[in-house]
Amino acid sequence: MTRQSACIKDSTTDTKTQKHDAATWLAIAGLTLLCVNPAYTQGENCKNLLLATAMTLSPLVLLLRRARVFIPRIDIPLCLVCMSVIAFPVIFHPASVRWITMLFTCACCVYFMMLARLVRIADLSPALLCRLIKTIIYAFAAVLVVQQICLVCGFPIFNEAKVYPMAPFKLNSLTAEPSHTSVTLGALMYFYTQTRRIESPHTGLLSELKKHGPVWACWFWCMFSPVNASAYMLAPLSLLPYLTLRNSPYWITAGIAAAIIFFTFPYGISWTADRLRKTTIAVATLDDRAILEADSSAASRIVPTLRGAKAIDITKSEAWSGHGTDADQRDIRRRPCDEDGKGFAGIFSMPYNYGVPCALAFWWAIAAVTLTRKRWLSVVTFAFAMQMSAEHNMQLVWMILAFSMVFKYDVCRSRSLLAPLPVSRTSKNIQTPGTRSSNEKKY
């Protein structure tokens, strides 16, 4: 047995046998809450009341003495976001002030800052991260199978959040809707495969499928059985960590062959795949009408960003002070598939509503959490998070950022991400907050 495999085996054994402290359990709970949105705890418009409660209670993390630190790379940009979200509408557009929307954005930032403190002092090893992701995938699969059995047998569907009369098998599992399930599980498997590749760099995809077949089967079933088009776009993310220079010719050849088949067949391999094919061709034109004709559901995510980019003029003062809270719902054309008829600026909703400085601070936080030196996949993570940042008041983008933070800090060992602000020591007996002496008992 090599030294590397022995270390991996020892770390896995330690993770299974050791007793985790309070910070570790709180971090696990905080990460899990970002992944689920049960129907029984949803409020109006599928609001996650369970997560909202956790956000309200999150400042209690500061009761842990080791959590009372200032983390510049996380706290500075998110504090700037909070101040901009509150100050700019109040000062420049007081008529647009909506305290619930503004405070919820601040609550998301505070929750992430508290979670960063827990991740910093928790014992989240790579093996524990993989076990957490596998457990969440199994939970999603179990709920989805129960829902499908209820549907086939004609029973009331368990945990049903949204009904699709034309597509009854589009079931939500543990999120608000099927597309959210695809995003959540796609992101989780993406971080899972990255972690596995770092821990076992010589294990190929086929060996991984044989060794951990059940989790892959559950993930595949949850992604594709609800017949959701977004799964075809997100599923390939989980395979990217297995792309290397040695096998890149095979991947490129397979990709080109798949693209030729995908785009040349008159009706595609399925109705869902045909939608994706038409949407991909339409997006290349950057034409609103072409994208709407190809797929109205996909257009609801792509077209608003195109319209938002066109609506921002950096030569005008409103670009820097914003147009007011939810101004894009008023000024931008109606979002496709929006029953309320409201507009949306996509990725540019934050700069349009709260100003470019606010958006730059938020994008700074995204870059700090996702980008890692000498890892090209971190650019993919950054692009993924940026795309999901269009809905910055939804849990999906914060879920991606949270798992990216754990991956970067505990798997890639990028300790600078959550490094606290240095505190001057007046004597040798005074410790810097966040450090642990040899005689200090862990919480």
C-alpha cells in the first residue's frame, strides 16, 4: 500500500469513527439547509421558511468564542453588499424601498459569513464532505422514488410543491421545483467528483462508477427521470474533473461526435434533447425572439440577462446609484414564463437595482470563494456561480458558494480564504482569535 492511499484510508476511517464537535455539526446543518426546500416548510411563492429561520438565528454562531473573528476576504465584500443594498435605495430612490427584499439580501450575506466562521473551525475533511454529499443525494433519490410511486398508484404525492399537468413526472423531490433539483444535484456531484479526484488522482471514471455505483445511480435517476431539460446541461459538469491531458483526445472526439449527432438529427434523441438543441442554436444568435421561439423555459433564464446588459448605461448616474429596489421588475420587459408579468434583468439585476458598486462587491465575493490558482475548473465554478447569481435572493447561488468555500478551504487547503485579520499581541499569553493552544479544549 502506498503512502498516499494509506493516508486516504486513515482519513476516511478517522472521519467515520471520530466524534465531531458542535461547530462541525452546525456547519453540516448549515450546508444541508442550503440544499433543501421541503414543501411542508414553504411559505408564499415557495419561500424557504426553514432556511429563513436559520438565517435569523445564524448570528448565534458568535457565541462560539473561536468564531469571533473578522475574515477580510468574506466579510469586506459582503458587508459592502449589505450597506449598498440598504443605503442606495434609501438615499437615491426612497419610493422604491422594500425592507423585506433588502433585509433578506442582507440576511443571506450574514448567513454566509456565519457559515464561513463555522467552516473555518469545523473538522470538515474531504472524506466527510463526500459522505455529506452522498447522504443528500440518497435523500433526494428516496423522496423522488416515493413521489413517483405515489404518482403511478394515484395516491397524493408526498412533498409535492408544484404541479405540471402537461408533464406529471416533473417532480420536485426536496426542492421547490425540478429545475432546482437539477441545479442542486448537478452542483453537489460536481464538487463530489472534484474531491474524489484530488483524494484519489489515479482513479478513473469507470473505476469510480464501479466503486461508488449506488450514489451515481441515485444521482442519474434524480437528474433525468423528472424529464428536465436543465439536467442535460448540468450533468456534464460532474464529468469535467476526469478530463486530463492524457485522455483529452478521447473526450474531444466523443464530444465532437455527440455534437454532430445532437445537432444533425432532425428530431434529436428525445423531446427534451431537441429543446436543448434548438435553444443552443438560438442562444448563439443572441436574439431574444429566436430564444423565445426555441424554448420559453430556457428563455426565462437567458433572455433577462441579455436585456439587463442592454439596459445598463455606465455613463449615467443611475448605473452607479441603482434604479431602486426591484426596479428591473418595473422597467425591463416581462420575463418569459412569468405568470405575474414582471420584468427581470438576469445577472445584471443587482447592478441595475442597487448600482454597479454593489454588484462589483458581490462578484468580488464570488471570485474570492470560487477561483483557485492552478485549477482551471475553478473558472467553471466561477461561471456557474455567476450565472446563478441572477437570483441572489434564492438559496441556489449561496449553496454553490458554500460548497465551493468548503472545497477550496478543506480540500484544496487554500487557508488564505478564511484567514482572520491578524491581531497584535500585547503579551505572549494572549492568543490571536481563531487559534487553538495545545491545552485548549475544543467546543
